[in-house]
Amino acid sequence: MQDTAFEFTPSLWMTSLFALTLVASVALKFWLATRQVRHVAQHRETVPLAFASHIALADHQKAADYTMAQARLGLLELVWGTVVILGWTLLGGLHALNQALLGWFDAPMESSLLQQLALLVCFSVIGSVVDLPFSLYRTFVLEQRFGFNRMTPRLWLIDGLKGLAFSALIGLPLAAGALWVMATTGTLWWLWTWSLWMGFSLLMMWVYPTWIAPLFNQFKPLEDVALKDRVAALMTRCGFTSKGFYVMDGSKRSAHANAYFTGFGASKRVVFYDTLLAQLSPDEVDAVLAHELGHFKHGHIRKRMASLFALSLAAFALLGWVSQQAWFYTGLGVGPNMAGGNEALSLLLFMMVLPLAGSFTGPLFAQLSRKHEFEADAFAVAHANGAALSSALLKLYKDNASTLTPDPVYVKFYYSHPPAPERLARMPQAHPIATTV
């Protein structure tokens, strides 16, 4: 009797690597989430000493409860997301869907583009449906429980229909164009597809503020003359120009507050949430805007775009290679099309696999983002009122129920903005905080 040595084929290597990475990613996220819940719960009963005179215990406890509720929902989403990705890959869901569509389009060589476009559409629709319960729960249960949700079921449905129409009008032609480029431009298709995607992204940055955002929210010119003059003077002082100052009806959907500086070139505009203007004094609005201008002055937006372009180019190059390897498909539970193209299959598999690596590289980008926030804070302190910035941030932390006591390890992995104690301590004029909250 002859022993047969077990051999790791490339396909089996791919399966093993995917399974190990998935397990490691899930374990890491589970560990971080449980650390966050435990740490916040341990500090729930006492307001940190530095904030004791500014944050009531009830507000501190609300932030703790909100943070823990989000983390627990995240754990459920993690478990469900893991089941879904296994269902699509190793359990054969994507393969079955692809085969069913190949059978529907009975002339695969002639209908390859339509079949692949149908695969992308069906995948997106099914993915939206299976994620729908979590989306509804987050909006109408969790956010409602803590007083943040102001969206009605009717508005939610209207937003969904608008998003669907936008996806059909913009997303379908873009997807069809990408599939066509992938199939017709030879071995360097990944470079041309990347160029198409980057061109589309830049176009969206230009048209979104003027043409797309108003489909979902109402933008009115800032009517407060005194505040408008203050904001204009601040922008002149900082060397910026804008197409206009607008107030967005963010309160229609949520009680959360924000402000942002969007667009580029002639489409640049300053947008304030109406909830922000209702909460902050003119000095504080100035300081928050100065922080946003600091991101532009330090080139953070430009640097992030350059990083995105470089990383996406590397990702497309990797996709260009693995999409030509049969083991990439079979190792993930999918049989490649024997007739017709595999462009849609490779895109979908790559989109499911690549984010797993982000679980381990996330801390690098989170640390860089927090560094940028500190730099923008320093710019705001230099060009506005530092005490006003600290009081504004403290109000926003309170009104958005952001915990003052997050787990330090969780912060390093996930927080794009520094936690309140660390952030306020870096401001030269932050203590004592001028405005009582």
C-alpha cells in the first residue's frame, strides 16, 4: 500500500490564507470591542476629574451607554458579516449566483457584459437586503433610544429610493464602463480601470456639493449677517475663498452636529449643520471653522487624496495579477467562467477579501488621522480663540454622546479623532474652559 503525501495546491493555500486571515480579523475586532465595552463600563459611574465641573454625571453616563450600545451592535454585525462573507465565498453563494446568471444569459460570449453587470447588481441588492435589519435597528432603535434620530420611516424610504435612483443613473454606467475597460484594454487593464475610477472620484468631488447633496438635504445661504461677516473675515485672515456659506438641514435626520468645507476649485463651499449653529456661540463657530480650514492649510485633504490614489493603484495592480490566477477563484469557493469574462467575479471577490487586511493596517491610518486633527486644532488656536475651540469641542462631545473614557487600545485602532481628554490637553488655551457646558 503506497502512502499518498498531502499536497498544498495553490488553491488550498488561498483557502487557508483566507480562512486564517478571516479568523484573525474577527478575533481582533471581537477583542477590541469587548475591551471598549469593559473599559467604558468601568468608568461609567465617575466623570473624569478634569471635566467634573463641565459634564454632568447623567451626560457622562448617557455617553457611556451609547458607546457600549454601539459596540455591542457592532459585535452582532461582526458575527453576521462573517457568516455572510463565508456564505458568498467558501460556502458557494457567489458561485451559485454566477452560475444561475450564466444559465439565464444563454449566450455567455455575446452576453458577457450584461451577465457580469447583472452579477454586480444582484450582489449589491442581496447585500443591501441582508444588511437592512442592522441599518433599521441602528436608526430607529439605537439612535432613537438616545434621542439622536429624527428620521421618519417616510423620509428613510424616500432617501432609499433616491439612493437607488442615483445608483442606477450613475453607478450602472460606471460599472459597465469599468467592466468594458477591464475586458478590452489588455494586460494593463488595471491601470486604465484605476484611471477611470480616479477620474470619476475627482468628478464627484466637484459636482457633489452643487448637484448631488441637494437631492438629499436642503442647503440655504447663511442668513445671519453678523456670523456671515465673522466667517468671511476668518477665511480672509486664513487666506481662503469660498463660493458661499450654507446651512444644511441636518436636524431633519439626526441631532448630531457638524460643519465641513467641501469641494475644490470654484465649487468650494462652507457648510454648517443647523444643529451646530443652534448649539455654538459665534466665537465657537469661528473656532470650529478654523479647525476645518486648518485641514486644508496643512494639505491634509490633498495628502489623503494622494494616499488614496497610491493605495488604490497598488490594489488595482494586485487585482490585475490575482484575477489571472485560477487559484484565486477556486480558493475562494468560486469556479471561474469557462466562457466569457471573469471581471465581475474578480472585482467582487477582491472587494470581500481586501478589507480583511485593513483590520491590521487600520492603526497606521488612524494614527495619521489623529495627527492631522492635532495639527488642525493648533491652526485653529492660532487663528481663532483657543478657549472657544475647547468649549465648542466639549459641547460637541457632550451633545454627540462621545465617551470621555474610551479604551486606549481601541482608540489606537479605530479613532480617527483624538478622545476629548487627550485633545483638549494639547490646546494651550483649553484650561480653564471658558464656557460652562
